[in-house]
Amino acid sequence: MDIEYKKASQKYSVSYMNNSKWFKLFSAWADSGIEVDHSIWRFLDSDHQEIHRLPIKRDLLHNRFNDGRFQPFEYKWIFSVFIPRRYKPVSNVGYEREQDIDSLKSIADTLGKYPVFETEEGLEVRGYEV
């Protein structure tokens, strides 16, 4: 285990996900053909958030992202991914797009026990808990 990851992950009492579980979930969602253009990503040891589409098959390697649309980091560094039910493609414009979080949750449920939490606002996958 690398020292930086060990130090960052010690802050959390529960680790729900690992590289294999993230890969399995991202792969199942990519295979479904459901397009998600807007998701909010948070990372270990950082207050920084990023907005990404969900990865497609060519973005995924078994332990990390392929270099390209995503930086080539290991999945275990993901604190959480939030997928809003609705989002505005252009801020300050009334138009909203909907994303099929019900189907994403259903797919996750078929894979086994995954830390997928649904709210009125959207769907969150948590990698860690304080």
C-alpha cells in the first residue's frame, strides 16, 4: 500500500469501495448505455470537486482510469460520486436535463452490496465514511 493513500484513508472509519468494486460498478454502468453527462466527484484528502460525465468502457482499466478524458489515477482515491437527477447544462438558464438515476441504482443493486444512496436530488456512491 502506498504511503500517501494510507495516510489519506486513515481519516475515515469505513471504506466501502476499492479499485475492484469501482471498476465493476463503472463497467456495469458503461455497458448499460445510459448516458450521464454531469456527475460531481470528490476525492480523498482534498476539498476539490470535479464535474465529469460517467466513464465509458475505454476510460476504464482494472485498477485505474485510462489516460485520456480522466487523469490516470486509481479508483480507490474517489471519496464519492454524486449524480444529480436534474442539472442545468448552462448555468443561469432555466433549461434542465434529466439523468436516469433510477436505472443506475437498479444496476448497482444487481451487483451486490454497494454504498449507493438515493435522494430526491440524485444518487451518491460513497467510497468512505467518517
